[in-house]
Amino acid sequence: MKRSTLILMLGTLLVGLAQAQAATGQAATGQAGMDHMQMSPAVAPKAAPVSPAVRALELTQGWVSAAPPGAEELSAYLVLSNPGRVAVTLSGASSPVSGQTMLINTSRDAAGRESMTVANAMKIPAGGSLKIVPGRAHIMLRALKRQPQPGEQVALTLRFSDGSARTLSVPVRKL
């Protein structure tokens, strides 16, 4: 079975687990709320284990923006904190709710006009954080396969330059 198929299956499983936990009043992390959760490693073939540096990353403030019916793209936001001594590089992402996912940097020019550029990678410095937040950066989920609703959990798989991948579940909420 292909790695991408396994990751999609795991993402679907995580979304189902999160929905079941929400239905029973349990938070996906065992804590009230979703403001702080640890990412869980994606199932990966033995040839591509999750590195210790990637395993140590922590997620805070993860969420996906809800969109009006008919929208073809959504934005995902999160803060990745790296407590380690080695920088980690985010090189991509995917989600079972979208056909294409891109890392996007946002900037403003001197006149205040906002522009977006595709980022091939985003660095998480050792002992620091990468803030993928509105007005600064986002993970664009394009070619939506369905419209996630507020309160729903969406699986998001983050890929790193060392070949590691981590899958997490983030809530959908209104912007």
C-alpha cells in the first residue's frame, strides 16, 4: 500500500475519532478545548520513520477557517513550537478534504496592499516557533472535496524536509 494512501486512511481515522470524542464530550487531547495539543505521528513505512526533532514539535492554536458554501479553498493556521536544539523545516502539507495544499506567506507592501507567495518550505528554528497565523502565513487547502463545517475536526498531515510526516486533527471555526 502506498504511503500517501496510508496517510489518507490515518487522517480519515483521526477525523472519525475526533468526531466520536466530541460526541461523547471528550476533547481529542484529553483536555478541555483545542488550544493546545500534541501532534501524533503519522503511520509511515519503516523506511521513513518520524525523526526525534519532528516528534518533539508541539502544536498550539491550530484551526481551519470555515468558508461559505461553494468556496473552493480554505486556510489552516497553527503555531509549531520547536523545543529542540535542531531547526526543523516544514516542506508541505496535505488533507483528505482537499485535492491540493500549499504553504503560503503573506506580506504587505508600503501602500498596504497584501500579497501572497507560495513557500517551498518554512523553517521552525531550534528553541523557537513558526507562526502560521492570519496576516502572516497559512496553509491553503485548495480543490475542496467537501465543505468542512464549524465544530468539525479536519485531519492535516505536515511533511518535513527530513522525510518525516506528522498528522494532526484541527477544529474548523469561523474566521
